[in-house]
Amino acid sequence: MSDASSDIGLVGLAVMGQNLALNIADHGFKISVYNRTTSKTDAFAAENPDTPGGVVGTQTLGEFVQSIKRPRKIIILVQAGKATDTVINGLTELLDPDDIIIDGGNAIWTDTIRREKELNEKGFRFVGSGVSGGEEGARFGPSLMPGGKESAWNELKPIWEAIAAKVDAETGKPLEGAEPGKPIEGGVPCTTHIGENGAGHYVKMVHNGIEYGDMQMICESYNLMGSLLGMDPKEMSSVFAEWDKGVLDSFLIEITTDILGQVDPETGAPFVDIVLDTAGQKGTGKWTSINALDMGIAAPCIAEAVFARCISAIKDERVAASKVISVDLPAFEGDQAEFTQAIHDALYCSKICSYAQGFQLMREAQNEYGWKLDFGKISMIWRGGCIIRAGFLQKIFEAYERDPELANLLLDPYFKSEVDRCQANWRKVVATAAIHGVPVPTFSSALSYYDSYRSARLPANLLQGQRDFFGAHTYERTDKPRGEFYHIDWPEPGRPQIKS
């Protein structure tokens, strides 16, 4: 039996688990690791003998548990769903009251709510923690979104704050340069306690939904440059490199620059041109869209980004359709430089709307689940480590600093002025894309969202009339108090209404 000398433990040594374990050990915390395949555990411990904190490989789950100081803190990084429940069930037979289990996988928040309730009833503490940043983030500094009880967060906080990505306190820009054994010193850690009852995994889910939108918007920009302006990938790479120096500065713009500049090692052609145009997904964008529908919150940018991946997946059907459906469209004759700037502005405005939708969704979720989310802190911890990290998030942080009760980012003075400045180009891009047959689902849905949100009156009055006609669903009146509902005894369709 091992001595209880480790500060924390981790179950699951796939790439994410290995990288997070090394990140923890680099910061001086001793970590025990366990994997169902013992040879993987042995190899990992043998390959990393000299980390500042130390890595302890264990052969059995019992040995693993006994090697960790009480109250034990154990991270699970296995496949979400049944595999996570299996590991939890195995651990609870060996743990003591007040020990803490941390699920760092991409769990759906409703599973986290269930697990937290079940484990709390058994005397354990459970933390569902979003971990964003991919393999590189896990190794050198992710954005961490922990839920669970405040007492569990207080135990976990020193480790989570140490291993999280760091940003500059003044500018909010990520601090970079971490190396194995040499973590970043100083800065503001990209982690905070999100809340109990599944809040951490919920916020991570919305982060991923926003990520879907960001990626699709960038792809629409790329497609417009190629389809309308005839730019090659190298030229586009230069454009994105310039954009990365301004308001669109972000990790995703940065890697887009690199991807478009990459040459395929086999053919020498631009790498992006030999990649098949069918996109995969793991479900978090879909979860976000479904939850938005369930709660009655408009999040069309995220939903359209999911649908764009869905339609990309039917490649053979699209190829067949392209041979049958032909449209006679005019050639683009505008100025390349001017339209490139217009695409930039359309991307920027659409991005603002997408984030506005994500934050509105979280605002409604806190009402649904009894959370108290700090949106300023959430935007702060997304400034570094995570996939959507961007200079733009500093402005969201500042918006919620000005008004913690802000109803929508579009109402913030800074974002209102930015959309006012750029919306003419945004409209130009959406209109031009429609005229020339280039699909821009997130750009156009974002513009419709913006125009709907700023409209004091929408055509839903007619829709309510239709619902009352065919289903007696009732309606409210403009000349009566809100909350009072009415119904008309409608005539048969096609017959004139008889006034009483």
C-alpha cells in the first residue's frame, strides 16, 4: 500500500489526462495516476521521473486511492457518459466522506446535476469542471470552469489556479512561453468557481456552442474570399494575419492564418484545398442549441453553425445536387480591398451577436437552475487557455464590469458603437452573398437576430392570430394590460367574419 503523500489523483491517461497530470506536477503538486491498462500507467510514470511535484504510478484503484492525502481530490478524465459513471462507482467504494471527485470531461450538465446530487447524499463532494484548451491547454494552461460546492472549490482552488492559463492583469492578454517544468509565473488565472449543481459543465457547454459559431463565421469569411474575390489560400492567410492584429485578435484567427498558409507535404498544394469539406462534431454545439430551444432563448448563430456541419456531412448528396440544381448568378465586380474590409466587419458584428446569444442563454439558465453566474468572471476566464480566447473577451469583461445586470451585449455602449460603425458593411456582405449564391448562414442569422432584437414590433401579432384561429391558443391585446388573454370565435376559413 502506498503512503498517502500525493496532493491529488487522476484517473484516465489518454492524451488529455497525461497532459493535465504533467501540468499539475510541473507546478509542484505530487500527483498519483491510474489507468485501467496498467502498462500505460507504468510507461507514463517511467517517462516522467523528474517533474517538480512528482508522478506516482499505481497498479490498482485501491492503491491509487490510498496514495492520496485526505480529503482526497481525484480527477476523472475518461469518456463522458457510462464510462464516467463506472469510474465513479468504483471510487465511491473506496473513498471516505468529504473526499472530492472532479469530472474534467465533456459531460452534459444534466448528468453532472444527477451525479452531484447522488454523491452529496452519500457524503462525498463532486465537482463538474469544464476544461478547455485541448491537448496544448491541458499541458500548459487551460481555462477551467469548476462547479460543485464552495467547500470543494476551496480545496481545489490552489491547484486549479496554479495550472490554469494566465492573462495579464491590465490588458487581459494571455501570458505565453510555458515549457515542460517551467510554468508561467504571475498573471490572473483563467479559472473561477462557477456555481453548484452542474453550473461548471453548463458554462463549458455554452463555451463550446460559441466556439461552433466562431469557427463557422471564420469559414464563411474564407469562403467569401475564395468564391467572390478569387483569392488563393496564401492571400487569405495574409488577410487573416492582419485581422489578428486588430479587434478580431484571437486563437482561432491565429490558427486560421497558419492553416491557410500550410502546404500539403504530399502534393505541395495548399493544405486546405486537399481537406475534404465534411465537418465532424462531438455534440456540445447540438446540446447548446437544444437547450436554447428548451428555454425559449434565441441562439440562431450557434444553431446555424451546427446545421452547417450537418449539411457538410452529406457530401455525396451535395455533389449529386450540384449536377442537378444550377442557378444563373452574376459575377462579382466589386473592389477586392473594400469587400475584404466588409467581410471583416461582417465577421466582427456576427461575432458580437453570437456571444450576446450565448450570454443570454446563460442568464436564463441561472434562473432555471437557481445559479448565480458572474458573467464578468466567466468572460475573464475565457481570455486565456480556451479555444475561443480572444482580445474581444476583454471588452465583454469590461461590459459586465460596467453593468453586472446587462441584459444583452448589444445594449452595452461599446458594443453598440462598434455595431453602429460596422453594420453597413455587414449588411452589404449578407446582401452580396445572397445575390451571388454564397451561403452565409451565421452571418445572415446574426443580422436577422440583430434586426429582430432592435425591433419594437415584430410580425408575431399575425402569428398569434393564426394560432388563435386554428387552435384557440388565445392572444394578448395592445390596448389591454399584459397577461390578459383573449379569444375570438372565428368563422370557417374563407367566410367573412360576422361582427357581434
